[in-house]
Amino acid sequence: MINHLGLKAYGKINLGLDVLRKREDGYHEVKMIMQTVGIFDKIDLIRTEEPGIQVETNLYYLPCNENNLVYKAAKLLMDEFHIEEGVKIKLKKFIPVAAGMAGGSSDAAAVLVGVNKMFGLGLTKKALMERGVRIGADVPYCIMRGTALSQGIGEILTPLPPMPQCQVLIAKPAINVSTKFVYENLHANDLKKEDHPDIDGMVEAIKRKDLYGVTSRFGNVLEKVTEKEYPVISQIKSQMISLGAVNAMMSGSGPTVFGVFTRPQAAEEAYEEMRFGQGADLAKQVYLTNFYNCKEVSNHGV
């Protein structure tokens, strides 16, 4: 019997993000390159004799009830399999919140994996992914992890070869962005051909292990909305490139910006400058990490 699991929930960035159209049901059809990075939240899953789900977090403003995705993830499986015992979920956040890095979705994915293992439910990765989409469009990817092409509303996933390793500088300004606001103001069906990034070209470059072929095609159609509303995003991108990034781009609906570096020393110097130099006026949270290419569910730290 497993009474305790330590889980790692890894964040993601979008190497490319295109919105093809707004569907009649209100959802947006997307085409994205998803990439796991080495920043992760820590989750302790503890089995309890007392029925029910308890959630604790290190951030006072996060909900500890059914409004938290980790609660929803545990409840989904515990209800389906009629689990009469309870679980306590201790969530320690490191991934920036409301930052376009799928932190909440990754936390939910890790809890699905953990509950499945703790209670011996026997669900495959595919089965977990099928259930995960009920919680959020990014959850199936966060179960898969690694490098992947994401289509549909984000639930149609095609694994891709691992990205070549490099250094990734991540910076989040002191603002939060509403994903709903960004999509509502995108007017996806009115986009011009030149507005769409070359996602197919990125896929081919990834298959060739051509890092520069990927970075030269960086594109996020949501930047059209978010950068206009928050000019600091453009300033952070420019700052990273001036400090030696091969290229820089906003992740998801923002406001997080990431820059890719091929020289470790340049990445370290850029990190110091963004944390303590002129860049400190632009970014509230700064991390230096890399691509995390492990795809196996069994390596969620359990």
C-alpha cells in the first residue's frame, strides 16, 4: 500500500502558437508546439483514512477547494472508482501563476498520475489523458510532456523528437493576463495569412534537430493582443535578445517571456542582468532552466 507520493509537476512553454479559427461552440482551434521546461511545482500526495480531499498550498491566494485543479483531478478519479479513503494534497508552487506556463494544468496532471498509482487504479497514460481533458485542454499534454504538436483545442497530441538542449531564460513581469480576454480580442477568424506562424516548418526543424530552424520560426499569434495591452512584454523580449538570446517569445497567452540561449555563459549573464540589473525593472520573476524532455508518466517523481 502506498501512503505517500512526492510528485513533480513541470511547466511548459509554447515554441509556436497558432490559432486557426474560432469554432461555433466558442472554443478556438489551435496548432501549437508544446515544450516542457525544468521548472516544477512540488506536490505531496498523502493517503488518509478520513474520506474527502484536503488541499494545502504555499500561496495564500490560491483556492484550497473544488476551484483548484488539483482538487478536481483527485475528485474525478476518486468518484469514478468509488474510493472511500481520502487524500491530502500539499501543493508548493514554483511555476509562475497565471503566466502562460500551464502550472495549474501540470499540477492536475501530476495528481491524476499520483492518484492512479497510489490507489492501484491501473489506468494507462492514454486513459489518464482522456480523463484529463475534462479538467482542462492542457492537462493531456502535461501528462504526456516532452516536445509535442498540439491541435484541436489542445487535446490532439503528436509526440515529437526531443529538442536540442540549450539554456532557457524565463521572465514574468508583475502583471497577470486573462486568457479569456486575449482570445476574445484576437478575432481569430479575421487573421491574415501573414499573421500565422510556420508551425509545420517548426515541426520539420525539430525532426532535423535544427535548433536555429526552430528559433527562427518562433511565432505566437496571441502576442498581437497581449503585447498591445502590455508593452512590457515587448521590452522583455528586446532585452533578452540584446543580452544574447537567439530569439525570444511570449509563452501561451502571456505574460511570461522566454529566451533561448546556446552559450551557457551568456545565459548566466543574462539571468543576472534580468534579476539584478536593468531588466529587474521589467520582470518580477526570473528563472534560468532548460528543456525537459522526459515523456514517461512514471517519471513524475513517483
